Amino acid sequence: MYFDELLGDGSLRPKWPHADALISSECPGLRFDGKYADIVALSNGDPTALRPHIDEQTRRRVAEMPPPRTDTAMVFGANGFLGAHLIGRLTRDSRVETVWAVVRPTEEQTAEERLQRTFDMYSIEVDARKIRIVEGTPTKFRFGLDKERYFELATDVGQVFNCASSTDYTESYVELREDWFISVLRILEFTVVSARKHLTYVGSIGGHLYQRPDDFRRPDSWWYSGYAQMKWVNAALLGWLSVSDTYSVTLCEAPYILGSTELGLDPGRAYSFWRIVEVAIACGAIWDGPGMNYVPVDVICDVMAGNALHSHPLARLLPSNTTGYGHDLYAELLGLDLVSWEEFVERVSVRISPKFAETMLADNIDKLMRLVHKPEAIFPVDHDGSWCDHRRLFELYFRKAELKTLTPVSVE
């Protein structure tokens, strides 16, 4: 599945002849039992293949370092929806003095302009005096920085938040691997250079789709995508490192991240959730199933920042709605019929198009949501869950959403 061809001696020729050298150069502190450990783990559904060995010299060197400092932070994916809100949250924290925002400039806009545009788009309150722009990217060696700047940051940064990721569900793991698996190794190495740092990595509950051996062998689809596979691989690796004494990491497995509890603004159609809502409105019905797991963006930012700045941060977080609910709430708020899954699929086929039903609903979304959106939430012990008022929040979200109108078509 992830190799070019089977050779005559029964061995596999990998797609990336340089990949082992690349891993070694990007993260010399870690070693794996074999080449392409992530590929083996994913192909076999075996996270033990990703169990790393920590270089002894790295272990001894890090053991002599003091704990990560909490007054400085660096955010990768700073210009994204979550990253920009997290920067706002960190700059408003009296314990944090400096936040480095990693942003790439474009031909049209400087890095500062891009970040400010995101702040403005979502009305994010920030203390700009604390922000320092880093024109870089986690997808390049040393984040695209010169050596002097890299080591300067490695000395000064105490907390690292990785909110950067691909959101393209059409690319395979092969296409995402060099950027989004290697970048995690690159960031892990940064956390043990010059000073010890705590890494908070934003994963996805989409990785939970991969549970049985058959799940790893099925063809890619919108749901069983290269993106979800990448999140599974990275979560497996960080799971092993979370029990080490060398790397300080927190895996934050995110459900759908929706707008804040007060403003309710989010990227809208970038999320498959909103596309499903559009379909439901177009056919006048939604199926009788469980509501998705979600978390408002201000809540997840509070959770990540508060946990990272704690003297003993949790190794795993899953911030999501603390009480369950069903699609009957969506039906009531949007004026929709509540029907069975089978009738919902039939309505989509008749009122939109059979082809649309075959593609968008190719996998049974009801079963997938029941599999992934479990009634599970992992918060720090002092977390206040009073924000979880489903009716108030979805009234806010549906009022703020800018949805595309799907025009029903007649089927002869």
C-alpha cells in the first residue's frame, strides 16, 4: 500500500530512498527499530512499530536541564483559526511574557499582516506587546531559519504549541508524510535543543477511526483519509514519548473546534460538520443520531494553555462536550424533520442528487460518528465545564454560520 514494488527477494522497495537519513538528520535524539517505522506501523495497524529508542547522549544531556520555563511560548500554525486564538489566550495570561508566532509571509502580505487579518476576522483580543513574529514553517529544516536564529529561539522558548497541520482530506498519507510526520520529529528535536521545552501537539479524534486491522487496509476516503492516518501516526509516536523522562509532551486530541462561547465565529465550510448541516437543510431533514463531539475554540485554548503552564501537565487531553446530546436539537433549531439514517440517505438522493449521496455519504456517517464521537472528555481536574450548554451554543453557531445553499434537483 505504501511501497512502490515487491522485489524478487520478497523485500519491499520504499518510495522514499532518502527517508531514513532524513529522519536521522531531523531528530537525531530518536531511533526506531527499522526504516520507515511509521509506514510499518500504519500498514500493520501496529503502534509498537513506532516505539522509539532515545539516544543515550540525548537522554543524559536533557536530564541535566531544568524544567521547561512557562513565561515564553512558541505557536506553530499561528495564522490558523486555533493558533490565532491560542496566541490571544497566551498573551492575556499574566504568567506569559513573550509569545513567538510562527507565520509565513506571502507575496501579497507580510507575516504580521496575515496574523493581524486572522485576529480581525475572528475578533480575537490580544496583547500585541507580547507577540514576536517568526517568519518560518515547521515543514522546513530548522523551520527555515538561519542557524543563529534557530539556536537563539531554542534557548529562549519554554512552551511549544503545534497547531500546524494539513486540512486536505484528499491527499494520501504518502503525500502528507514528509511535511506532517517529519515536522513533528523536527519539533521534538527542537524541544531538547539548548533548553528543555514542553510540547503540546493538537491531534484529532479522527485518528480513532483506525481501530481494527481492516481499518488500516481499507482504501482512502473522505473519512478514512491520509489526514486521519497522519494524526494516528503522530498520536502513536507521542503516546510512547509521553512516558519518557526526556521529552515533555501533551497530546491534545481535538474534536470539531467550533466558535468561541461568546462570538460563535469559526471557519464554517472548512469543516465537514457544516457541510453536513448544509445537506440537512437542503433536504429538510437530519437523521436521528448522536450529536458530534465538539469544543468551543476559547475552551480548548484555555485547556491547552492552562495545562501546559501547570507544574505537572497532563500527557493527554481530550477537550470535548461534557454531556451528550442528539440530532433532535439540530432538528428543532433548524426546523428539520428527524428521520432514520436510511430515510436521510434517500432524501439526499432524491432532493439533491444520487451521485452526491454516493460520494458524500459513501461511508455510513451515522456509524462513523458513533465510533468517533464517544461520550469521552479529558480535562485538567480543575476544569469548569459550565460552558457546555448545547442549546445556547448551537443557537449561537447556527445564527452566525454563513452556509452555502444547496439547490435541490429533480430526479426523473
